[in-house]
Amino acid sequence: MDGLGEEADGRSEFESSRETDASHQIELYDLILDISTSLMSAEPDELETKLRWGLESVGTQIGADRGYVFQAQNGGFERTIEWTGEGVVPWSAQRLALEEFEWLHPRLERFDNTVVRTSDLPRSAHLRELLSSEGVASAVFLPMVDNWSLEGFVGFDVVEPHRQWDDTEVNLLRTVADMITHSLGRVRREQKLEAQNERLETFAGVISHDLRNPLNVVTGSLRLAQQDLDSPHVDRAARAADRMEDLIEQVLTLATQGQDISDPRPVRVGSVVESAWDTIDTRAAELRIEDGLGTVDGDPDRLREVFGNLFRNAVEHGGDDVRVRVGPCAEGFYVADDGPGIPEDARESVFDRGYTTGGTGLGLAIVRTIVEAHGWSIRVRESVDGGARFVITGV
């Protein structure tokens, strides 16, 4: 009976341990979901605070003494964020050279989660000396991977005594490292985009003021000269000035229209098409609007710019009497004409800046920029009439 009782007690303790482990994992999983929600909505100026809170929350939940983020910088790793438990001394090392990680670095490069017990490391390993000096008994190191590149690592350690790191727990901690990596990358990209937008605004200001104002003086003088002089030289100069004005306008549009659509609203495509057609010199061209265009979410002014440039392109290359059709298609709409079309080997490059057969070389680049700012895509095919067919999808 005593033997059976001991067996029952052992089984009870085992089941209790399993229940405790399962409960711990569920709590850790729920915590990770909370951290994920917080990080996804974090603004750049609050990300560091939320990351430190995340390290503290996870570290406390798993019974760690320290949590930290080391990012790859200048051929080594820089400690950028750290949480330390109460009564525990923070890491003294701010920067780690690669030679100090000669045992760990290859494992991180393979994107492996690595659990380390300091006393089990080879005595010749620099990492053993480093961890011993920092008072680390055991630790788990999780690679930060972005676009198949090692961006650093997230670590949690305990100073005493040695603890076991469960595989399920380590995999959940890897999720934490992935979230941290994604958040840092997102903010880095947002800051880079913001800097680019600021440079574009500065550039647009220079173009608008420093180039347009002198050109206005030249254009005005040429108009007066045309009244007094009947000279082909003056007329040619006036046409060149008009081309410069058009080029400046296109450059300004290209510089300012690529920003994402922050406040889209319902737009009747047919109405925008008609408005765009009325704003350009269509000569004897004919427009046909098919039924079913419907409504899209977007910026009406920028969409008008898209259609205006496509119509202008059709008239310039298809002739004064070109016929243009706009209609619905799967996931979007199209603009087609019966002009000469675009050679198949040039259909990808027509959207590149500078591609031209006589215009400014910016019109179709502007079209693609605005389309992509809406989160859509554009491609060119041959129309049923043998001309060009621009297809916008993802709407």
C-alpha cells in the first residue's frame, strides 16, 4: 500500500507540474499578445519606453533577472535597451566586439535560439569570461532577423541559480524577439520616409521659387517681344519657355504626389474621368466611358492627375483623332486607346522617369507614383484596337 501511495503521490506531483507549466505558458502567450498590440501602435518617440516595458513584463513573467536588446552596429553589438530586476546590477558592457562572441555569433548567424549555461561553456571561450564577469549563470539569446539579415539579438539571463529553459518557452521568447525586430524596423523605415519627405518638400520649394519665378519673368518678356517682333527665334524661345514651365510643373507633381493617401474618401471614377478630360487639350479625340466604373476610395485630385496624364499620353502619341475608352476590369479599371501602342519590350520602362518619345518623360512616372501611393498597381498591355491599355488593379 505504501508503494502504491508513493506512486500516486508522484503521479499527482507530475500532473501538478504539468498544469503549472501549461498555465505559465498560457500566461506568457497572453502577455506576448498584449505586448504585440502595444508595439504595433507605438509612435517613434514612445517605442523605446514600450520596448523596455515589454522586456520588464516578459522578464518578470519568466523569472529572469535581466532583459536586453543588442543591435548590430559598426562590426559589433551595441546595447540599446535594457531592463534589470530589482537588486540586480545592470550589464557593464555597452558594446560587444565580435571576438567576444566567437562561440555564440555563428549560432546567431544561423538564426538559432541559443540557451547558454556559463559553467558549461569551453574555458577558452571569450563568452564564458564575459558572462562570468557580468554575473550570468545562464541565459537565452534570440536572434533579431530582418529580411534574412542578423540585426542583433534579444537576451534574458539569470544570475543565480541555474534554471532550465523550456523549449516551448524559448520559442515564445523568439516571438518576442521577432516583435521587437519588426517594431524597430518599422520605426526606422518611418523615420527614413519622413526625412525623405522633408527633403522633397525642400526640393519642391526650391523648384517652385528659385526656378519658376525667373522663368515667369522670361515668359512675360517673350510674350511682349512676340507682340513687337515677328521672329521665329522669339517664337522658338517662347515654346522652350512653355516646355520649361510644363517640366517644372511635372517635377513638382512628381515630388509631392508620392506620399501615401492618408485620408481617402469615396470617389466616383466616372466623374473624375470626365473632369480630367475637360482639363486637357483633347483636340478631336473621342472619349468613351463604359458602365460599371463605380466608386473607389482615394484622393480625387490625385486621381484626376492620373487620368489627365494618361489622356495626354494618348493624344500625344495617338494623334488628334485618337479614341480613348475607360472601363471597369477585375479589381480595378483601365484606360485604353486605338493609337500605335507601346512595344512589348518597352512596357516596363515606360513608367521610368526620363522615358520619353517627345514629352517631358515624367507623365507616366507621375501616374505610377500616384497609383502606388493609393496602394494599387499599374501595368500596360495592348488594347483590343492595337493601342495601349493601362490597367490599374488592387483597387
